[in-house]
Amino acid sequence: MPFPPAPASTHPETIALHAGWRADPTTGSVAVPIHQTTSFQFQDTGHAERLFGLQELGMIYTRIMNPTVDVLEQRLAALEGGAAALAVGSGQAATAFSVMNLCSAGDNIVSSTDLYGGTWNLFANTMKQFGIEVRFVDPADPQGFVRATDDRTRCWYAETLPNPKLQVFPIAEVAALGRAIGVPLIMDNTAAVVLCKPLALGAAIVMHSTTKWIGGHGTSIGGVVIDGGNFDWAAHAARFPTLNTPDPSYHGAVWTVAAAPLGPIAYILRMRTCLLRDLGAPMSPFNAFQTLQGLETVSLRMERHCANAIRVAAYLASHPAIASVTHPSLFQGEAKRRAEAALTGGYGSLMGFELKAGVEAGRRFIEALRLFYHVANIGDARSLAIHPATTTHSQLSAQEQLASGVSPGYVRLSIGIEHIDDIIADLAQALDKASA
């Protein structure tokens, strides 16, 4: 007799523990097992034919689908309020797949300038090699997305809480402008998991680097793309040929038609059966298991992250050695309005600051830290620090760095869940040494 499912919930604390899994039907195991296998036995030839023909969904090969990964995908889709999700090997793969699923050579996308350095480089350089143009616009003017759009524009892309500028993206405004002309908005919600629900604000697709706050433990690289199931791809067939014309790589399947019996998942179904199958960037079962462990406590951790960050931002803003502090809790005017409109669960744990004494003082500050780790990651349970201009954004030109929010003396902090007194004590001693 199968175990009864957990009651449905809209609360992230419950979803993160119960969505997509109750217990193993054979053993009763409550923890999701690691299905460390490459392949899956078919019941008979008819079963195999139905799976390959998309007449039913099921396990074929771990490069495409895996039971452990499947639970993570179901949980993350539920957490964001989406229809389905696809987990991949990294956040970078999730970004690339989210765009490439709609684009062919000669197409373009419109992106916010406020981006993580790796995403900027992917868009500005690597995408060119595939014949895909990325047009950058300042999100301070939402109408800029419309002006940059033409008949070959397949999507718009932005970060909810951009790293490192932290000026919250106007999701609802831009999403509404896009839907009016049949263009979907893809949101990178990595830094605002639990804090913001882009799909509810009108975005069509959400992606995350699960490496960051979702995992939280700094052990496992991963990414996810979540299909909102809320965009009518067939209604704008000319704009989305990858979803509305016969796909020669899959016996002429038209994805909006093939997906119809399975739900509003044409976008994510094509990504799984084409991009993941052909380019091969799956999340490993072990990394999915590790990420599930972090996901279980993400709501609790985000509460502590945000509470600590507000205290740190206030401390830094009052410190005489610091010229400026960047954190949404300190914003005023339109920036504050946008932050409060989108970030209903807290202001996030990323922040940045400039020392009055300049770049060399910033170097001394980072080298004096003892509690904080000097690493390239963000969203860890531990507190982290880095100098973006010489590390995470170093591949960008000086002009590109400034456009993305990185100045030469900018120091980025990712505030962890340690006791606030210990965090501030470490900052205080490092600032004293940096100013000496």
C-alpha cells in the first residue's frame, strides 16, 4: 500500500521538506536515496518505446533523468510556484540552457546590465560563438527592454538581486512589458531564494545556481531551471520556432504539441530531451542528494542571513573608515521601492562597501579577516569576502565592470549565519588593520 502524500502547502518551510517525496515505497526510507546508477531497466519493449516516444515520462538514463534529481526538481518547482524544473551541473549551465532553449544562430536576447561577471562574459563573448547576440540595457529604464527588442528577440534576462550592484530588478514592470509583445522574462533568482517569487510577479522562467543559498553548505555545484508554465508559447509561434516548428532531432516533434498531454511544460520538456540529452550537463545524483539536505533548511537560514546582513550593513554605514555601503536595507527612493516590491521575505545577505583609503586598504582588509573566508562563492552558511574587480569580474573591461556595479575599490561580503557579535568583531579588527 503506497504511503499517503504529505498535505499540500504554499509555505516554503514545508515545501522544502515534503514536496515530491514522502518515503521509499519499498523500504520506507524517509530520506531520499542516492540513485547512483547510469541506467534503468525497462519493464518490456512497449514500456521502453513509450518512454522514448514521450507517451509517458520515466527513467531512461541518468544524463536525462534520475530519481534523486527528480525529487530535487519537484521540490524546487514547488518552491518557486512553477510547473516543472530541470536540474543541471552548475548555475552557469542553467543560465546557458535557459537562453539556448529558445535561441538559434541569428537570434538575440535582451539582458540587464546588472549581472554576475560570469554571466556577463557568457553573454558578451561565448554566446557570440553560437551566433546569438545579447543586447545589454540599463534596468533603471524598463522601456529600454522594449526599445532593444525586434522580431528575432527570443527572451529578456535579468537577476532579481544582481551581484554585486544589488539594485533590485523591476520584475513586475518588465515582465508586463514583455508579455504585451510576447517576450518572456527569465529571472536569475539565486540571491533571493525564498525572499522573492518572480513567477508570481510575471516572469516566465526562473533559474538558480543551487551551489549558493539553496545548498548553503559549499560542497556541491549545481543549477536549476524552472518553467513557470504561465507563458503561452504557441500564441507567439513565430517568435519561438524552437518550440513551435518540427524538431528534426526528435522525429519532427513540435514541443508545444508534444507537451500538451503532460501539462504546460513545453519549454522544460524540450530542454530536457534536446539540450540536456545532446550537451550533457546533468546534476549528479550525489550532488542532488547534498543539495536536498541544504534545501531542507533554506528558509531558516535565509532568516538568519537577512537578520545578520541588516546588522552588518548598519555597522558598516556608521564606520568612519568606510565611504559607502551597498545593501537594499539602506536604499532610498526608487531603489527602495523596487526592493520592497520584490523582496517580500528580506533584503538578502550580499552587500558591498568602499573604503575611504582606496584599493590598497581593501586588500589589507581582506587579508586581515579571520572569520570570513576569502573565496569566490556566495550564499554559503559561512561569511565570505572577495574583491570582485580582481577576481569574479576580472574578465570584464573597466567599462563593463562599472556597468555591472564593480568599482576598483569595491569589496563584496556574503554574510553567513554565525553569531552576529562574532561577524562584527571580525569586520572591526580587519577595518582597524586596513586603516592603520
